Amino acid sequence: MSPEHDDPHDGLHYRPPRGELVAPGGVELHERDMTATFAADVALGDAQRRLAQIGQWLPVDGEANAALGELVSNNSTGPLRLGYGAWRDLLLGVQFANGRGELITAGGRTVKNVAGYDLTKFMVGQHGLFGRIVTITTRTYRRPAGAILARHRPEYAVLSRLLPTALRPQWAVVTSEALLCGYLADDTTLDWYESNLRASEPLSVERRPLEADIEQRASLWSIRTSDSAFRASVPPARVSEFVKSARLDRWCADAAFGIVVGKAPSPQGATVVRDAARAVGGTLTLSGRTGGPHHPAPLPPEVERRIIERLKKAFDPDQKLSPLPWQAR
């Protein structure tokens, strides 16, 4: 972390005040380093279009108009987490404004560039509690040439068999009808997948453009942006038990991590869904919208809120920084 002010009393040398790395709406691509710096208000779809111009992409799922800063603050990554990691794996640096209006810079463009506590990771999933994200610097990946979708029976045992093999997918989503396994790579690697996936006895194997793969994942995950939406985190092996107990009609799950998104059958049904999640040792977040003036950010589960409140009390005992977002509602 680099403080953006001088303190004449502690005798330490500080950097001179630093401005925002990019202006609002700005993008700075570091093609050779395979990193990029974005203003927090840049939409995911716009970021992907800019990166596509240099043959790269950001392996994150979300609404195309969702701001990157909101996705980081809410720790929203999507099914691609299986193949590429979540925001805590992708993020290299962050600038944020705290409740005093001070601009704080943490991390940078290299994977390891600071000793001590990694404040960059601390900003992931903090729901605006410790500051408003201004810019992010993230690693990028080569844009895949295409994709393959393998459809299997909706059985978790199939994914368990695939994970420790060379046929490990980059994403896996289960619905009431099928287990969908996605593969993204260059043409040579896709040829290999296409030849060898038959051994896993899929219902079908389809080769398709990357855009079709992105659209399908967005469609599956868009349930969480509807009214009465929820996001549950349950043990992967107990997803089926949770779905049955919650009496869900519209749902899909990240099969590898046990993240279930769906729509509660009714306002009263939210209680049933919450009880079902608790019964299998999981948690529930109601309202899956990803932030913004018309889409309020989801509230974290009760256990997570208690942890955040304890952290805030420890770091900000005088309540001078950002207010708790759920207390401001």
C-alpha cells in the first residue's frame, strides 16, 4: 500500500501524492505484460471489446453493462473461476478512496510487488465497506480461438472424474437437465479435446465460437439479476439436496464450487430457500443484482456481515470511514 500524503511527524519517507492511474472511463492496456488497468466505472463488455483488439480477454462472467469496480467489490466472478481463478487470483492492483476522501494505491502490475499484508485482495468482496474502488489493475489472458461444450447427465460424479484429468473443463454448470462442461483454448487444443472427450461418454459434444460460449454462460447466470433472485453457497456434493429441499424451479449451479443461483418461488419462498441452505451447511444471499443506482448490490449473508462489522470496528473504531452499506439502507 502507498499512502497518498506526507506525515511530517513520523520521520518516514512517503511517495508524493499520486493521482488516479486512469481517468473515469479510461483503459490502459499493457499488451506485452498481459495486464490492464481500468477505471472502476468501465463496463465488463467494454473492457472485453478493448482487450479483443489485442487478442486478449478478461475471464470473468457477468452482465455486459456491469461496472468492473462493482464486480470486484461484490466478488462476482462466475463459472470461469474453475479454469482461471476468481478476482483474488486475477487482481494485481487497486486504487480506492476511503471515507476521508484519501486516494489509496495498493499493488501494481506485477504478481508479487509488496511485502506484508496484501491490501489488494482485501478490497475483493468488501461491498464498499473499506472504500470506493477507483481503478483496478488485473492480469489478462490470450483470447481463446473458440470453445467446446460437452453435455453430460446431471451427475456430480461425472465432474469428479474429469477434474483430476487432462479433460478438466474451464467451467462447469449443472441444471436440472444436464451437466455442462466448457472448454476454451486455441484450435490445436480444441482438436485434442474434441477427439478425447468421447471417452467421458457425454450426451453431446459441440464446437462453437467463443461468443456463443460467453452468451450461454451469461444466459445461465442471468437468473441472479431477476427479482426474488438469490445466490446460495452450499457444499458441492449437497447441491441436489438443497435444490430439492428449497423446491426450486429456476436454478443453475457452479458444479465445482457449490454456488447456486436461482429465483425464489415467491416472496414467502425466500424463507424456505434460506432454511434449505442452512440445513446443508450453506449460506444465502438474497437479491442477485450487481449494483448501480437501479440495481442495489446484494447484501452478504448474516455470518459474513458479522465478520465485516468486526473488521470495521477493528480498523475504524471511530466510524470515520465508509458506512456499512446495509446500515445506509
